[in-house]
Amino acid sequence: MNAVLPTQTLNGLVEINSLLASIDGRQASFYRSPFLVLSLGRIRCQSRFLLRIQVHGALLFYALSLIRVVMQYRREFRSHPSSAHPPTLLPSPRFPYHFLMSSSLEKSVDISVDAAAPRVGTDLRVLIIDNNRQHAEAVAESLRRVGYDCTVCASGPAGIESIEQNIYDLIITDLMMPDVDGLEVLRHARQSLPEAEVVLVTGHGTVPSAVSAMQQGAFNYLLKPLDLAQLRSVAEKAVEAARLRRDNVELKRRLDEKFGFEGVIGISPQMNDVLERLKRIAPTDASVLVQGATGTGKELVAQAIHQNSPRKNKPFVALNCAALSEHILESELFGHIRGAFTDASTDRVGKFEYAHGGTLFLDEVGDMPLATQIKLLRVLESGEITRVGSNEPVHVNVRIVSATNRNLEEAIAAGTFRSDLYHRLKVVTVVLPRLAERRQDIPLLVDYFMKQFAQRHRKTIRSMSTAARRQLMAHEWPGNVRQLRNVIESMVVVDADEVLDVDDLPDEFQVDATAAAAQPAAASSLGSLAGRPLVELEKQFIAETLQLAGGNREEAATMLGIGQRTLYRKIKEYGL
């Protein structure tokens, strides 16, 4: 037969609890919590002997707590005798819930001092969500004592509202709550605060719930009763993970600022102008027309605009208008219903519907048939599409980025492109220069492609010879960046000695080298340099060598046959 705590004993313990609560009003919940469990009748033992052990353990805990409170109170009051408000005393960092659940007394009391606990930065914000406010406040107090800035919400809806309005590094939420549970809080946190970590806490832990929480992105899953030392350890690791994620984002941002806008690479004045224009365009919803020769990277620019816009979490859909016939192009753009034409056996969603909320990239828009141009203009004006074979309009919200290598003004004069559509597409225009017009970017692009293809083809490439770099710099590049990319990939694939050299260049470069060697010697004469100061020539040679090496000072020093320290001194001397 189970033994139940007598009412007289319970009343006596409650009186001790009330005394401690009255001394330390701010921490009343700490002292009140264990007897909330007893008063609810949750503690039953198999014998009165075990029940007496638990009661005596509770008395011992409260006696020690009372002594600690009084001694600390006296000590702090003596150190602040003139204070208008007596100092507030904090309880032990680890509440012995487990002593109430077990007959083992040796694990029940933990009155360790927090002085040795490591402190974290005060700028780390933690949100604690639990419909049991007393439990949430106890968790918050434990984390505050080691330097966290804690906010407590007593319900799921209040927690979600706080997540949407504030920024937190860590969110600790109870799993089982009315209205909105912990998994719903987790989903909102992943959307609103993707850089924050979420820890779920529950007193009803099961393997399926733990697996579900981890699959949805929870950092950890803790069971009640909480071991506050474990909680602090998990919080420290979670905050560190969130900090690393933010540092990575910041590092990527700095790299983008220094080396390019996402995948758009360039340091030449022409590309700097393009990058600055893209940074102003991307955050808007304006339609963009990208113009440039074949191979200049028009689709890459379109992707960069999308990835740096508010639509970046929605689809980016590309369609080449020159590759499809008129009827197929209309079906691809607007979709069709079953039976609209031969072989239309099912309904099909078009690119506009598929890209809803995101960006639609229309490549080679200058080759679009006139009949399709009229329908596209109607969509841009109304924001609605109609599937082929249907009469039902469908609302779409899509940003249009188009590209062409044709001169659309000449196409308008020739009657092959509509002027009204042209003005709808070119709200903002981006013109990409040919690679031959920005040779300063070639070394940077060479190094980028060299690393990219070495990794893709699992080859070790240590460097590229000076002779090979000179030939790449001198080439006219009619195919622009795409041609350079293909040349570097070819060199990486055929290389056998881990150094890309002239023998790895494609055949057309061998022809160029032979033609250059056949030119009269006068063409390579130094007569144009005669009479100029040596200092001026040295500055010019160092500047051009740095450009040839893509800004790599170590490689430039090797090309010049001087030490790196000497090169650094010359760079500083000439202001390069």
C-alpha cells in the first residue's frame, strides 16, 4: 500500500517554504516549486520509511537554504549598510527536482556556488517560451547569472510575436503547450530568425517527438526535470553555433564586396560600375534588361540580381526564348490545359506560375515571336496569365529579368520587336562589357576558374606559368568569359605536371603563338622605351606584372626575380 504525505507534515513544510519566500520575494517561485508537486499529490512511496526520507531531505534542503540566505543576507547588508534597498539573494543554480522523484537522498541536494561558472557576453539574447511561467523564470534566472540577456514568454503565441519583432541568438521553448506548441514555434523561428538556434524542452519526451524536432532543425532536445548545468552547456554551444553562422554570413558579405557580387567577378573600372549598378537594382522589383555579347555572363547577372533581392527565397526560373517555336514557347510561358492541342494529355503549369513570387529570366528575348510579344506585354500590364486553351485568368507575381545580345532599337526599326514591350522590359538596363574591354579582370577570372575546375576534376593544380598567363592576356576572346572558362577547364583536364603552361593551351593558342613569333623583330623593339627614366619604367613593369599575376604579390615577385620584401617596398614607394 502506498504511503501518502500527512497533511500536518505538508502544512509544516509549506510554512518553512513561505518563510523563505517572504525573505527572498523575487525568488519565491524557487522555494514554492517543490511543494507544488507535493501538494498535487504526485509523490507516493511504497513505504512510510521512504516517504520519511524524502520529507527529511526536503527539511534538510530548506534548512541549508535558510542558513545560506540569512548568512548571505547579513554579509551583503554589512557591505552595503546605507543602501536604500536590501540586496536580492539568489538561490542555488540547480534546483533538486530529482530528489522529489527518487528515494535516493545522496543526489537530492546541490548548493554549489555560481562564482566559478564561466560568464558569457551580455549581448547574447535568449528567448524562453513556456506556459509554466515559474519554470520559465527559473530557467531565465539561471542563464542570467552567467551573463545572458533573457526574455520570458508564457505562451506560444506570445513567443511567436516576440520572435517576429525581435532578434535572438537562442530560443528555448517547451514542446507541449496549448494553442501553439514548440514545433510550431520552431517553424516560425526557422523562417523569421534563421540564424538563431532553437532548443526544445519537454517533460513528456518520446523518440518520435525528438526525431521530428531534430529533423525540423532543432539544435537540441532536453527533458524535464532540467539539469541547469547541462542547460547552460547546451546554451553555450547553441550560441556559439549561431555566432559562427553569423560570422560566415558576414565573411561572405565582405568577400562579395571585395571580389564580386555573388558570382559576378571583376575589379576593372567597367565591372565596378556594373557591380555598383546591380547593388542598387537588386533590392527593387523593377524589370531589368541585361545587354551584352554572347558569353559575357548575362544569366549570371540575372541570378545575382535574384539572390540579392527580397525574392531570393522564391524560385529563379530561366527560359531561352530562341530555342523554342512560337506555340511551344507560349505553352512554356503560360501553361496549358488538357486538350488544348495535340499531345496535351494533362494540365501543365507554365513558367510564370512556377516562378510566382520569384524571378523569371527571359534569355534571348530579342528572338521572341511577335505574337508571343503581344501576350507577354499583356501579362506585364495586368499581372495575369491565361493558360493555353483556357479562359480563366491566373494572377501571378513575378519579377522579369530579360537578356539579349541583339540591338533591340534596330530590331524595333526593322519591325521585329515591339517598342511598347521594349520600354516595359527596360525599366533598368545593365550593359556588360566584352572581356577584351576589361583585360584587368582576366587574371582574377583565371585563378577562379583554375580552382573551380581543379576541384571538380579532382586534380592538383599549383600554379600557371608566366608564359601561359601572357598568352591569355593577349588573346582577343571573341567568346568572352564563356570562352575563357572553357579554355581553363581544358588546360586543367590535359595538365600532367600540376603547372598550367603553354603546352596545355588549346590548338588555337598555338597558332597565335606561331604568328607572333613570325612577326618582324622590329615589332618587339625597345625603341619606344628609350629616353624614359628607369624609375618610370620600373614602376610600369611592376604595375603590369601585378596585373598579370592577378594581384598575387608572391607570384609577381617570382615573375620579376626579386624578393617579396623588395616588391612590397617598391609597391609602397610607387604607391601601387
